[in-house]
Amino acid sequence: MATLWLLLGFLSLFVLSSSTCPDHQKQSLLLFKSTLLNITRTTNDSSSSSAFGLESWNSTSDCCLWDKVTCKSSSSSTAPVVVALLLDSLVSTDQPVVVPSAVLTPLFRLTTLMLLDVSSNHIQGGIPGDGLASLTKLVRLDMTQNNFSGSIPPQLFRLRYLQYLDLSENMLLGGLSQQVGYLRDLRTLKLDDNFLGGRIPEEIGNLTELLELSLSSNSFSGRIPASVSNLRQLQVLDLRENLLSEQIPSEIGGLSNLSTLALGKNKFAGGIPRSMQNLSKLETLMLENNLLAGEIPSWIFDIKPLNILFLGGNGNMLAWSNNSVTAPKCMLSQLSLQSCGLSGEIPLWISAQKALVYLDLSKNELRGTFPLWLAEMDLGTIILSDNELTGPVPHRLFQSLSLSVLDLSRNNFSGELPKNIGDANEIMLLMLAGNSFSGTIPSSISDIYRLLLLDLANNRLSGDTFPVFDPDAFLAYVDFSDNDFSGEIPVSFSQETRILALGNNKFSGKLPRNLTNLIKLEHLDVHGNEIGGEFPEFIIEMSSMQILNLRNTSLQGPIPNSMSNLKALQILDLSGNSLTGNIPPGFGNLVGMIDTPTKFSSISGVFTFPVQYIDLIVNWKRSVQGLSSNPSIDLYSLLDLSKNQLSGKIPASLGNLKGLKILNISSNSLSGNIPDSFCGLENVESLDLSHNNLSGKIPQSFEKLQQLAILDVSNNHLEGPIPKGGQMDTMNDPKYFANNSGLCGVQIGLPCPTEPVKPSAPTSEDNSDETNELRFAWEGAWFGFPLGFCLSVIVILLTGWFPARALSPARRGRRRRHAPSRISVRRIGS
């Protein structure tokens, strides 16, 4: 950021307010404005679309006086010309619009441009190489946070004065790089024209004046070209969050001016190149979440300027030697050694890092207690989750006025939570889940006004009184599940609460109507408690509800048909209760289950401060799965009414729920036929109708269910042939059709009367053998396709203070001054 303003300050010295800019440049800028406004209005079909910041652009004034435009006089004339355009974040709409890259065409007529920033504008399509080729004087090009696709055009490498190039965060869906990370893990990502990627061209070495190069959060693959060795002036190289592979080239060690090297979240293999110890000016080194292996070299800690160090993480197999580092020569402010095989006590040498504000030692084999010296360091972020640490947490830790993130999850800490926990009033994320803490929740915790996330799940906490949070506090995520709390369901939370998880405790009574005061509540989980009475009608007033889990409580009576008013509802689990009556036909109008989910939860908009990564674990009915850290991946839509006393026919309207992944209405007293409309469940993967009184045939239209992996119709009164074709040909586990005396079909090894009979063998003995072989083939060869039950249940496991955009200061502060990076969270659903 500082570099950008220095450049603009230098240019502003040459502005001549007494002269006007060339008319052809003015007309080009006005054409750009009108084109952009027309596109945003047409695409969004709403008057709310607009291009902000161009109000001063009009035909009657000097374009050198317009906002976002900088001019200077040329060397051959006293008349000023346009040399800089700061056109970032012009497009602002409630829904992202599609702005084709052709909108930039008028700007390419301004051949005097030295700085062009068009970041954060939803621009889609290929980077216009022919147009950029005309900007031969360009020094800075910023096209980050758009939707550019394809490869880097070769014309760009002819811009010989280019010093700053930023093409980071270009994804089809608006820079959602972590969604792509999820797809990579599933091996379903196709590198096509939807992303900016391909190989980094060897021609990158032609840009010998480059000082900063950022291609982060895209889909670049292959190796880093050896030609980077030509970039002798390079100070910042940011290639994080791509698909880059092979070994880190040793040529990087020759970039003697490099201060930032960020290669995290790729697929680099091999060891850390020894040549990197020559980077004597290196301040930031980020190699986390790759496929690196070998011992962590001790010489890294001899690089004196080193300030930020991120190693380990998912995928890496780097090994830490407890004897390799005792007295580092560097003074670190941020240190991440996640999953680096640290064992024993927390290394004592860390206590000498007096500038440290961020520490992540998670997912190691650390033992012993929480050291007092660490509590006295007053860090901003401490992440020690997934270790084997024991004992109580020091009271001194919560005397810190710097602590903002504390994650001690999944250790063996014990004892009562310190009474002074509320003194650390700067905490935003407090995660203590998966330990053996006991006693009550200290009332002082409600004094932490900035607290956004509170996770105390899976401990031994008890009591029937709870802290009373200010209704105007920021607290959005609360998880008290899997403890020994009792009494009535607590409701004394902030009105900002989006997620409230209270499952598997000893709460009793009825659901309190005061829950409706939590007007932003999206996820309510009270399963596994003694919540009685009839299904509460007031639930329908909670219009923001997306996930409702009332499984295994003691609810009675009918399900109100008015539940269909919950338009946002995507997951509803009412299983294991004593609900009676019919399945409401109105369920077929649940919009959240009709539309295929494409967005996780709006909760991601709540957490607006810098973090590095998140860690989502989903646990739903004993099926534990990891999901991507991105909040925008498809959310599973589920309807589970099983193990109740529901009766009557299955409403045909359920066939409207084409977004459903899971439908379970088993173990009830439902009767009648399976509706033909179920062929409309086009996304269903698991359909369980077992243990009812259903009759008639399985609809042949089930062959249209292309996503179906499990169909369980056992223990009914069905008859006729099991449908063939499509996914039905894979349903070969007899147990899913058992106890239906009238069913037949090859899936269960029982030919139907209308099926052709195989020719008899020459002898009855041979025929018997052939029949036995056929029966063995159908009954023994298949076990079905087990379906992992993916369910994304939000939210915020952070990591820390390294601003994701700190690597390119020339653009970060300006763009995110009012909206720091988002945090997503993920937690345990049951």
C-alpha cells in the first residue's frame, strides 16, 4: 500500500490543473463509464446496480480533475495526460453481476497509462492481451479479485517496465479460492476456461523489472519455471493457493532481494531447497499445506530478518528435530509449525521470541502443561489444538489485553475454567472444545463484548445457570453441546447469534418461546435433550432458520403444516421423537429444499477480521466427515422424519424437493404407495422408506434418479419387479429389499414371472449348479455404494494475524479498509 501511494504522490507533483486532458482520453473514459453502467443495470435488472466513484466523470469537466484519475505532463508537451486509473471496487450489487472483460477496451486507448487498477469488479472472461499490449508504459497492473479465466496472455510479458503485477484471486464465482480447494481434494476439479490458470509461462522471466508478483488463489499448475531466476529485482513472490507441483526450484535461492516468499497451499514435493538459505533479506516464508517432506532445516532460523514463518500444515510431512533449534537468530512475530511432529513440552526457545504475536503449534504431539511463560507473553493468537496437553489453564493467560484468538481444542486440559476469563476482553474466538473442563461457565465470560465465537463442546461442564450476554454483543456462534448442562434451554444470548448448538446435554422442559428473540438464528441444535411437549408453533416465526435439529428429544403431537413458511430451511431433523399424524403436504413447498443449495450460510459475513485458515469437522449421526473450509460450497439438504409415529400416505408434494440429498421417513406407520413424484428428487443420494406399511410397486421412474446411492425399502408390503436401469442397476444389497414378500428382480436374485427363463442345462444336476452360481453372483457380489453423509454446519476455526493481503501492501489496505478478510467456521453438528 505504501508503495502505491508513493507512486501516486510522485505522479501528483506533475498534475497541471490549468490545462485539460486530451479529448480522446476523456471520451475513452466516458465510454468506459457508460459501458460499465449499462452492463450492471442490464445484468442485474435492478436500479440498485451502480458503478460507484465515477460521479465526477462528466463531459463538461476536465478528466484530470475526476476522482480515480491521475494526470501528469508528458516530456514532449506541457499538456497533461492520464497516467493512473484507480478503478477498483466500482461494481457494487446485492447479487454479483457478470462484467465481460470487453468493458476494458476503451481504457486500452490510454497508451500513456503507468498504473491500472481494475480489481474487485466481477470482470469475467480472458485477460485481453491485445489491449494490454498497447499499454507499453505500464508500471503497475492490478486485476485481482475478479473472474478472469484462461491463461496469462503472452502480450503481457512484453510490458518491459512492469514492476507490480497482481492477478490473484480470480475464480469464476468471484474469487472463492477455497471452494476450488475443496474440489481439488475431491479430485473433481477440471482445469478449463472457468479459472485463471494453466502453467506459469517461461516468459515470466522477461519481466526483469518486476518487484512484486502475485498469482495467488488461482488454478496455476505444473512447476515454477526456472526463468524466475531472471527476476533479480523481485521482492515479493506470492503463489499461494494454486495447484503448483514438483519441487521448489533451487533457482529461487538466487533472488537475493526477495523479502516475501509465499508458496503455501500448493502441491510442492521434495524438501526445502538448501539454496534458500542465501535469501538474506527474507522476512516472510510461507510453505504450509504442501507435500513437502524431510527434516526442517535449522538454517531457516539463522535468517536474521525472518519475521513470519509458516511451515507444516495439511499434506506436508516435514519433521522437527527437538535438538535442531535452541537459539534462533531471527525474531519472529508469527510462527506456525502445525503438524510438524513436535513432541515433548512446548519448546522453551519460543519464550525468547519477544515480538511474537501469533503462535500455531496445533496437530503435534506436545505433552505437559500450559507453561506460565507462554501465558505471560501476551500473544494475540494462540493455537494449541489437537495435542496431548494436560492440567489447568493458567489464570495469568486471561489477564492479557492482547489475546484475541485462543484455541485449546482437543487436548486433555482439565479443572474449572478460570473465573477471570472475562478479563481478556479482546478475545474474538474462544475454542476450548474436546477437553475435560468441569464446573460451571464463569459468569465473567459475558463481559467479553467482542466475542464472536464460543465453543465449549465435548467437556464435563455442568450447571443450570448461564452467563447473560448483552443483546447487542457480537456473539454469533455458541456451542455448548456434549456436556452435562441441565435446567431449561438458555436463551440469554446476543441477537447476533446465528448458530446455537446445545445438543446432548440434560436440558428439560419445553423449547422457550424467547428463542424467537434471536432474530438472526440460522442453526438451532438441541438434539438429545429431554425437550417435551408438542411441536412448538412459534418455530415458524424464525424465518432465518436454515438448520433445525430436534432429533431424539421427546416432542409429541402433529407437525404443523405451517412449517412450510420456513423458506430458508435446508436441513430438518425431527427423527427419534413421538410425533403423530400425517407428514404435512406443505413440506413440498420448502424452498430451501427445492432449490439446489449453492451457498453455505450468511454467517461468513459476520466474521470480518484477518485469518489464515479454518478447520471444519462435521459430525452428523456418527458420520464424521471433513468439508472444505469455504462457506460457499454446496450445503447438503436433508429431511429426516424417521423413528416417529407418523401415519397416512406419503404426500406426493415431497417429490418437489429436488434439492434434497437425504430423505429418511423410515420407521413410521406410513401406508399407501410410493409416490411416482419421487422421480423429481433429482439430487437425492440416500432414500430410506424402510419399516413402514407401504404397498404397491417401486416406481419404475426411480431409474431417473442419477445420484441415488442408497435405496432402502425393506420391511414394507411392496410387490412387483424392482426397477431396472440407471442407478437402480447398482442396488444389489438384498437387505435393502428384505421383508417385502412380493418383490422380485435380479437385485435380490429372485426372477420375476415375466422375466425370460434361462435355457435349461442338459442335466438337472448341471441346471442346479448354474442356478446356484447365478444366485451367488447376485446375492454375494455386491455390497452397495455406501454414502458418506456430508453435512456442512458452520463455522469459525481461524488462524490468525497474518493478513492474507499483507504480501502486496500496495493494494491491501486500500481495498479492505472497511471490510477485513472473512472468517469461516466449522464445528461439530452432533
